[in-house]
Amino acid sequence: MEYRDHTPSSYTVGELTRQIKSLLESELPPLWLHGELSNFVRHSSGHMYFSLKDENAQISCVMWRSRNAGLFFTPQDGMQVLAFGQVSVYEKRGNYQFDTVKMIPAGVGQLQMAFERLKNRLAAEGLFDAARKQVLPAFPETIGIITSPTGAAIRDLIQVLRRRMPSVHIILRPALVQGDGAAEDIAAAIREFNEYGGVDVIIAGRGGGSLEDLWAFNEEVVARAIAASGIPVVSAVGHEVDYTIADFVADLRAPTPSAAAELVVPESAQVRAGLGEMARHNQQLLRRMIKSEKQRLAGLRSSYGLRRPQDLIQQRHQRVDELTRAVHRSMSYYLENKHLKLAALQQRNRDLAPESILKRGYSLVWKVGHDRFVRAAAALNTNDTIAVQFAAGRIRAQVRARDPQKQFTELFTEKCSDGQNDL
């Protein structure tokens, strides 16, 4: 190559990147790409970033929020998927990537794997526990139904409900039951019925179909909405052999939509028969009660008290008189006994009075000018003046001599009058 000393023509980086972008996007039409998910990230913006790989290579992928909102499964690392989209170039970095428009699991096996993963995770959280399930009302007045307005399920539900309980009020909230946006629509319908609050029970379901057809009822958003519902939810999806995540979370699982209608409302004929049986039972019970009361009344009428009321009153008067006399006798005996005891106590008090003791020959001695009685001769000294009280009269005496050995005191006495207070 010959180098010439002049400025060659050139591209900017942006121009070259746009050329590459134009070539790739024009030469490679939209296509389906099969691979294994890895490095999956759901950004806070809602966009999804991931890689698709096989044993030989990998490619970066992006799926914008407006497109991934319609996914009927939850992508996870390790899943085999089919992605539909087109190769594009991210100019800022000069990277090529696969701009994903649609994505589905690669085969039923992958769907079943996604089903088992979500089932195990929700079970570990307790969403399937029987303790959190609500009891259906025995006689609902208003039933909310979430299903397609054109499918066979709504016809079966209405037919069975009208046959079993014609008076029940039915509110249909039309919803997508398969395809893009179906899971979000079902979850929104459950929330709307809870906000409305005018239904007693909710039936959510659809007719039978393939695993892909029923997949909306296997989505986490539906399971969360059922678990959060304050109104009991009955899941009625597919045929008897079909099981979905919604069946495990719901307060009651019905094998078919028709079975859901039979489980939710009792049959009016059976209710009438039950009410009739209760009425007959109550009538028999009332008759027995009336018969028993009649017999009791007849017994009262034939009793002696009602036949001879005056005699009964007189007998009661006589009994009162007998009791009165018994009370008087008892009181008389009681008072007489108390009088005798009182007289004995009074006599004892008289016997123990000082006057009675003095009459028996005893006397009281005390020193003149002292307020205590003299109880021993040793307490007196020669020339002490003492007073002596007899049963009749007092004397004053003076101690002349005292024999300490014999405790003998010779007194000089003079008679005192009974009424003197200066002894």
C-alpha cells in the first residue's frame, strides 16, 4: 500500500457503529433463538437483562418492560427457552444484543420445572397452609366470577348456580384466562372484588386446556393475589386431573367450574327439605313441651292446696301458732336460766365483799397517814400509830413494843368512831 501525504477520508466511531447496526439489523431478520438463560436480572425499571447460551457461545439479550409484562412464566437461570426477536446494536458500548420480543419455555418439561420451582417456594412461605385458608359461607347471597365471558366455564357456572340456588346474585368480572397479560388481569380482578366488597365468595377459573393454556393460573402474581384476598376464593381451573398453583393457594379447589358452583351454593331443594325437617322436629318438640305443661297444670289443679285453699291457710295459721309458742317457751327457759346464773354471781360477789369477810372476825390494819394495809407485824415499829377496821367500828392504836422473834406487837388502843376519816 502506498502511503500518500494527504488527509485520508475516515469514519467517526458513531458512524461506523451505525453502519454495523444497519448491516446487522437489515441482514438478520426477526428470528427464534433457542438457548439456556443465564445472568438473568430484572431491573428496577422493569426491563430484563440476560444472556442466552449453548455449549459453543452466548449472546446478551434485553427484553423491555412493555414486552415482558405479558410473560406467562417466571424466567430463571438454567431454564431452556425460545426467544423471538432481532439482533440489534447498543451504540453506546458498541455491543450487539438480541432484542427480545417474546419468550416461552422450550417445551413442556421446562414449564413443569417452572411449576415445581414456584410451587416449592410458595409452599415454603406458607401460602398453601390449611391454617390460613378461609371458610366459605354456608349461604352466599352474591358470588363474584372471574373468567372469560365467552368460554364454556361461565355457561356451566351460571347454569349450575341457577339450578341449585335461583336466588343467588352473580357478578361476572370478565378476564383474560390465557396468553399475554392474563395473569395480571386475573390478579387485578381479585383485587377489584376485594375493593368492591359486595360479594361473599369469588370463583376464579376456566375450562380445560394444555399446560400452556392454563399457565396464567400458575403465575406468582395470581397466587399472591389469592393469598391476599379477604374474600374466600375458589379455584376452578380445567379438568379434574389439572392442578395449578392457584389450586394450592385458594381457600377451596374445585376440580371443574361446574363442581365449583356445586361446592359454593347448596341445592335449594335440599335446603327446603332441611328446613322442613327442622320445622317438623321443632313442632314435635313444642308438642311435647305443651303436653308436659298440661300434665303439670292438671297436677296443680288436683292438688289439695287448690281444692281446699281455706283449709290449707288455716293449717298454716295453726303451724305459725305452734312455732310462736315454741319460741316463747324457748325464750322463757333461756331467760330463767340467765336469771339463776345472775343470782348465783350476785351471791358470790356478796360473799367476797370486804364487809362479809370482816363479819367473820377478820379486820383491816393500816398505818395512820398511809394508804396501804399492814400485812405483817414486821412492817410496824414501836410508837407507830395504826388504825384497825372491824365489821362494826374502828379503833386507833399505838405500838408499845414489838418482839422481833415472835413477831408480836403490844398495842395501846383507843376506840375510834366509825365515821372518822383521819385514821
